[in-house]
Amino acid sequence: MAVALEHIDLYSPDGYVDAPPYEVFATLRREHPVFRQEMPDGTWYWAVLKHADVVEVSRDPVVFSAEVGGVVLEDQPPEQLEQTKNMLLMMDPPRHTELRKNVYPHFRPRQIASLADRIRVICRGLVERGVEADEVEFVHDLAALVPSEVFGEMMGIPPEDRPQINRWAEMMTGGQDPDVNPDGYTASSGNDGSMNMAIYGMEFAKARRDHHGGDLGDLLLATEVNGQPMTDLEFGYFFVQLVTAGNDTTRTMISSGLLALLEHPEQFDRLRADPSLIPSALDEILRYANPLHYFRRTATTDAVVRGQEIKAGEKLAMIYTSANRDEDVFDAPDRFDIGRTPNPQLSFGIGEHYCLGVHLAKLEGRIWLEELLASGATVELAGEPRRQRSNLNNALKALPVRMYP
């Protein structure tokens, strides 16, 4: 079915409630791969829709800045924007390069692998809880607890604080949905989740300065920025990014992955028959149901992307949901294939801002699937899944399932 260009609205969060607009993305990849999209506030952005172009923009953080305008499409007030520049996600080189180099040793594959046994205990317990309950709301009752418990233990966060931190993380990326953020619901993604979490992070840092337990919280507090340990403010905003990326993205990966498997029972049966496919299944879940639709960049100088002139100061959105289904890169891109190879999905980004927590997220996802399959539990939908109203977060807000032996 043809899509009239004048009727296309990639910005409206309402257009993502039933499903991402895959047909519209496909039309634009063919006809307008760098598409000018108007916004309700009178501003506009370039939607970058092809895989190669998203890679190009991602790999040039000097020309396409995360710091100048932030990573969401809405222009933030100057004071708020200045505060967010303390988040690794919104730093440009050389600040980004230095901080990432200093914190990366704590997120290397070997360091993350040491968490496997504890993650397995957490996942096994959650699978057992689901089976015992018979029917659960999978997103929050099970999936959200995997990253929440793992990250909480890594950082030394008190168990009683973890549910509230998880709630703030969901509010941050789901602020366009009145069910997710009823008090701070607006047309933009702004809400109090980020500020509340940053304040918690700063108080956490202040209280832990003299703590020497050797957990990740202690190690990060000792990480140097410009030759000095992180200030409480710097740590607070770094904490925001760690929690949001870790909790929200992993919750979405696990819950959206289960839905994809339930909607493709032949692939679920294939995975049960051959658990060695779990790593490739995770990559396919991330491609097929990527957790985030986009991140923004702002041009710092005049540039050209796929023949389209971009002026300094103009904003771009790297649309991962479109790039992950680019016909020039993926054979039969709308097909869910847990054995797909190669699979250069971009859900963790690429280049300078490649996800710091990728190894942890994949370990959590792999162990969750291993424990689910090992349990032999049958999983069925127990109601209609519901998606977040969001042009940023490609997430479920409810997934009722029945689990039984």
C-alpha cells in the first residue's frame, strides 16, 4: 500500500502505539532516505533511515554532536541541557573519550563474565516465580527485575531502593505515555525521573565516599575525570545513564524478545530444540524489536548525508528501527529468524557511543533464555500486549503471560 508523503508523521508518539511504522520507513528508505520531519513545536529534524547513513553519522561525533543539542528531539532549556552534558551518552570527544577510557575496564567482557553465576541465580528464581504465579504481567513482574537486581547488587544499592530507581528509569524514556508517567506526562519526553535519579546518585556518591567495599559503586567513584575523582554531580548524571541504559533497555530486550518468540512459535520451537542458537536469537531480537527508536545528533558544521545538504545547527535522528530493517543489509528484513547471520544490527549503536553495557545486557539476556528453556516451562499469552506511546522507547508496557510446567 502506497504511503502519501504529505501524510507521513514520524514524530507523533501516537504512530507507535500499535506498532512501529515499518511500512512508512520502507517507503522512505526507497524514496526519501534522509527525510525532513516537522515537529509540533515548529522545529524539525532530518530522519536518517538507511543503515549505512546511521553508521556514517554515528562514526563522526565531531560533525554530528551528541553534546550540542542532546540526544532527544525536543530542544531542552539551556540549564537542563547543560546538566545533561555530564552524562557519558551526551558527551563529545575529548571529554567522552577520556571518561569512557577510564570506566571501560569495569565493563570488559572478563569483568562482566564474573557475574554469570549470580545472574543465573536471579534468573532461575524469577522463572520459578513466574511458574508458581501461573499468570504474570511479564514486563514488570519478571523482566524488569533481571537488570534491577543485577545492577543493584553490582552497585551496592539497597534492595528497598531498587523498585523506585527502576520506576524512574521507565519514566525517563516513557514520558510520552500517560500510563507510564501520569504526573509528568507531556508531549515531550521530559519528566522528573531524570532529576530524581540524579539526586539519588549524588546522595549515593556522598554517602559512599568513605566506603571501601570494592563493588562497582566504589570503583566508579574512584574513576578520574580530568585527573580528579568524579564529583558528586558528575557521578549523579553518570548514574542516571547507567541505570536507564541498564534497566530500561534490558527489560525491553527480554520482554520484547519473549513476545517475538510467542508470535513466531516455529522459532520458539527451534530455540528449544537447539539452545546453542541463543546468542544469535538475542541479536535477532535486538534487530527485530530494538529497544530504542532513535538518538539525536546536531550538525556542528555544514555536511552532506546521502546527497542531502545538512546545515550547521540542524538536528538529525538516527532511526535504528528503520536501519535494522534496511533491505540493502538484511535479507527478508521483516522476517524474524533466530539463526540470522550475519546480523549487523545497530541497537547498541556503533562507533564512539557504542553501548558501554553491551556485554552485561547480552549476558543477562542469554542467561535468562537459558534458564527459561532449562525450566521446560510452557509460556502463553494471557491477554493483549500493550505498547508504550513513545517515539523514543520501543517498549511494551504490559505483557500478560501464563507460565506453567
